[in-house]
Amino acid sequence: MSNIRSFVGQLLFVATAGGWFVAAPPTEWRLRYADLAVAIHLDRSIVGDVRLALDRSGSAPLVLDFADSMVVDSILAGVRRVGFERTPATIRIADSTLAPTCRALARATTRCEVRVWYHGVPSRSAFGIVDRGGKLRAASYGVPKSAREWWPTLDTPSQKMDSAEVRIVVPRGIIAASNGVLQAHKTLADGTDEFHWAERRPIYADVISVAAADYVERQGSFKSTSGRTVPLSFFVFPEDTLKAAADFAVVPNVLAFLERQLGAYPFGGEKYGIAEMMRPSFREHQTLPSLGASLITGDGSVAQVIAHEAAHQWFGNSLTVSDWRDIWLNESFAEYMAWRWVRSARGDSAFGSLSRGAADHDFAVPLARADSGGFGTMFGALTFHKGPVVLVMLEDLIGTRAMDDALRSYVTRNAYGRASLSDFRESAERASGRELGWFFDQWTIRSRVPEISIEWSYEKTKSGGRIRATIAQSDSLSPFRVPLRMRVVSPTGNARLWSVELREPRQEFTLHVDEKPTDVKLVTDRTLIRAKAAP
Ligand SMILES: [Zn+2]
């Protein structure tokens, strides 16, 4: 997409008082690689040294995202020390400063290398550091736009690097974990240790992980469908080793389920790990999700969260959205896969209770703009309830086999790259042989959910009887198109399901039955329909 955007940008004509001129092409800076060294101290400060490799086209300044709470000590471009401007939450380096240090690549692109030394106390919300009786416990919390709180970068998911390295310096006795594979562990002369990790698959800034503590590391392995034996590495606080061993025993089962559904684990050449953290939450850092200590109970109740985080390795990390407005493609897909794992492990009734009641939330924001309400809508009922139920409804509409084909082709075709709803829609349409624009439009662009009521009457006929059901929906100006099921219960207690499709504000359906039913109801489980009493 970036090439198309830049081409369109060159065609932009801007009107000014003096006439017409061609606007300068938009900045094209592409972050290709980061080598990030961070020393973490018990007083909550960090000292960083970040090398970035960036591709430059055009002549706009380089503007790195970096929180005001952090202090930039100096910057090198190539081997030259360069000046910079600190603007709110950014570092700005003029193109005239950078350009002479960059080397030519193909066509109009040059490769620039920038090195930033910095220090400061990062925001607790993005990088927690705790002194626990003289022992350091630290963890990044890679929610959207959090990388900039502790290292200078181009902090957007569209800036997916080819690879990244992370070097973490911690007091001796502390273990530091990160993405990918451990390259080296060095004991330094000043009483610190350095752990050097490398992620050789594409990765974006927010899912870079730093996790350091007085960890106990538990290793295992998982036999992938790719034929590989994938290392499992669990970094656990010493007081939680027994509970973690019980809770994490489910990981191979979860990964095997996800591989059956989606194809081989995308980072099988590296590892799958979990790092315990102090924050009572969870986050999908690439190859090393973080899991809060309070969730690790030993009773297995965290299994659904483990499945959600594992599913993010496909939805979010291998396939990355270009813009946070599409965050439901990460969160709702990961949660839907966690629900599917619950269904496979615990049965339909456990699955049913997850999807039930989703429509009772108040959805003021459409799924396709899940970023617009901030964190509350990015990580709330919209993405964790509405989104997964939209996927359940799609599965019910096109069938489980087509749904599974759609998911698998979507993750295969977009692996290690960027993905958008149109990519998934294309896979779903191809797998089902159906046009699905109406489905995605009504559930992702509209914010409301339909309220639907049913009235019915029975009349005897020569051959038995007939139910006339009138189904009405709240939105008469632009009615939803909703496949529905009616549950008809006979006097002997037998229930039969009838499928109909509502397209009009008000529609009548006739059902032929043998005897007068005792009840006729809409089945609203697994849907975003609010059943309303008939007026
Ligand atoms: Zn998530």
C-alpha cells in the first residue's frame, strides 16, 4: 500500500492564493531494523542505546516517536553526531542533516542508520519497574502506542521491521527475556548481566518485549505440524512455579488446536514462551506473551487467556493491521479463536455461554473504528464481545468448514505481513462462494445492534395447523439483514428450529405444524440480536 499512497501523494495538487503547485511527496520513512539496548535500574530508571536502520525516500525530516519524559543524550547518523529538535513526544532530525549519511539503495531509496542514546524514567503504564525486596522486576506492556514511552521509534503497526534485536542489562541474578531466540548471556564487570535476544521474523514496535525478574525458567517443547520441535520457555516468579506448572500445562494443547485450525505456528523456528509480570493483565508480545501474576492461580482458570494470547501470534503478530482503527482484526479474532478452543476442549455449552449476552452491551462505536473511543473501545466489550460474536454469526452463516477455510487462507496469504478487513472478506467470500459485503458492512460499519420482536398466532388447517409469525426490527429506515432461528415448542415438549431470513422492517413467515405450539421464540444465542417484547 505504501507505494500506492506515495504515488497518489505525488499527484496531489494543492490550491493556494498564488495558484497551483504540486505538493511535495509525502514522507516515506520505513523502519527496517532496530537493535535496542536497555539497562534497567532498581530506581525505575532506564538507560537506552537504540540503533535504527531506516529507508528514506523523499526529503522530509525524520520524526521519531518518543515520550517527553525521556531525555535524549545524543544522536549519531552514520558515524556523525547530529543535531535534533525535541518537539512534543517526538525527536525531529532535519533531512539536510541525515541525507549525507545515508547510502543509496534501489531506485530513489536510501538506507540511513540512526543511533540514539537516552535515559529517563518511563511511564509505568508502558514499562513497569518494581523493586521487590531489592530484586528487580520489570516488564514492557506492549499496548498500542506504548513503545514510544521507553524507546524512540516509528510507533505504528504499519512500520513492521524485518527483524529486531534486544539487549537487556540487569543486576546480576536477574534473568531478562525478550522476543525470538537468546543469542548470548554475558556477565559484565560492573555487576550486571546482559541478555541478547534476536527476533528474525517481521515485528512491529509495540510487541517488542522486555521482561526481567528473579525468574525461574521452565523449558519444554512442542511438536509442530511443520515437523519442527518448537522450544517452550516459561519465565515464572519463584513463588509461582507450582501454580504456573499447572496452568501452563495446557499450552501444547492450545498450540496444537491453533495449528489444526490455522496452520503451523508462525514463529516455530524461534520459540513460544510466556513471561510472568506484576501487572494484573496480559499482552501478546511476539513469541513471548506477558501474563500477570494475579492470573496465575494453578486452577486452570487462565486457560482461555492463554489461548487468546497464543492466537495473537497469528492475529496481530504474523498478520498485523496497518492502522489501530482495525484493532478488532487482532482482538476479536484472537478472542474468537480462544472461544473455539473452549468449544473443542469443553464443549458447546461452555462456548454458548461465552457468546450469550453479547448484544446486551452498549456499542456506541462501530467495530471498524474501534480506536476512536481510546483504550475503552480498543480493549472492551466492542472487541472482546461484539467482534467475536460477529465471527460466530459468520460461521453460522457460511458453515464451520467454510469459516475454517477462510481463516486458514487469510492467515496463510497474509503471513508476516499486513492485513485488512478486505483481505479477510476476500478469503471468506472465496471459501463460501458468497458475496459478504452486506454482512461485514452491517456489523462493522454500523454501531447499533438490531432489536427484534416476534408475534405469532396459530390456526388449524385441514392438514394440521399453521403458525403465522410476524417479525419486526427496530431499524425501519435501514433494516438489518439477519438470518434468524425460531424455536417452536410442541405440547409434548418437542422443540424444533426453523430458519428464516429477515430483510424487511417487518416480515411475516408461515410455518406448517401438526399441532398448536406452546411457545414460539427467537433464538438469540450466538447473535447480536436483542430480543424485544412485541409491542
Ligand atoms: Zn488480545
